[in-house]
Amino acid sequence: MTQTAKPSLSQRRATVRHLADQGMSARAIGAHLGISKDTVRRDLATTAQAGARQDEPRQPCPSLGAAPPGGWLTIPVDDDLRDHLAVLLTAGHTVTDAIRRSTELLADAYRTAWDYADLPSGVRPDVSCRPVIPATT
């Protein structure tokens, strides 16, 4: 198993601040980064104090790198979405992978309903449950 270099304190704090600005909870950020929610809160308090100084330009989140070819997706994150993402992060997904996979599953369910059910394309089907199959490793 390959280990990645541990980010510096300033890199971690920048990442924590960025994820919090995107609407993630302290618990979800902690799960994503492998740190406690209390560490997340301390990092946010520290960056909030440092952010009060407007003389320094804000640095981009070091963990995100350059924008992907399609650009970034920014959405409002409510408590339910934040909690759902925290569950997926706890299971080892990244935020991007969690959103990509859940969107893929829902889109597949819609396509199936449109292709095989008596439902016109473009009409939102009721997708209430799906069988759970353990992932193979």
C-alpha cells in the first residue's frame, strides 16, 4: 500500500476552510481528511482569525488542483445532503466519487423507467428503493 505525504498544517487548514466553504459539516470534513471534528473546528477558528486580515490574497485549495476540463460544480449543501455525503465519505468515497456514483445510480434508474416502463422520457419516476448488493473487492 502506498502512503501519500501528510499535508502541511497550512495545507490542511486551507483544505478544511475550502470544504467548509463548500458547505460540508465538521464531521464530514473530519471523516474525509482523517482528523477529528474538533481539529476541524480549531482549524476553522484559526483560519477565520487569519481571514480577518484582508491584505493577503486567498490561496486555492491545495487538494483540488487545477479545474477539470468541464469546470467545477457548485451547489448549495443543506443538512440532509451534508449528512448523506458524510455517510459516503465514511465508507471511503471522495466527495466527487460519492456525487458521481449517486448521480449515476439515479440516472440509470430514470433511464430504465423510461426504456422499460410505461413512462414518457423526461417524466420523473418514483425511485423509492433499490436492492443492495455487497461490493466485491
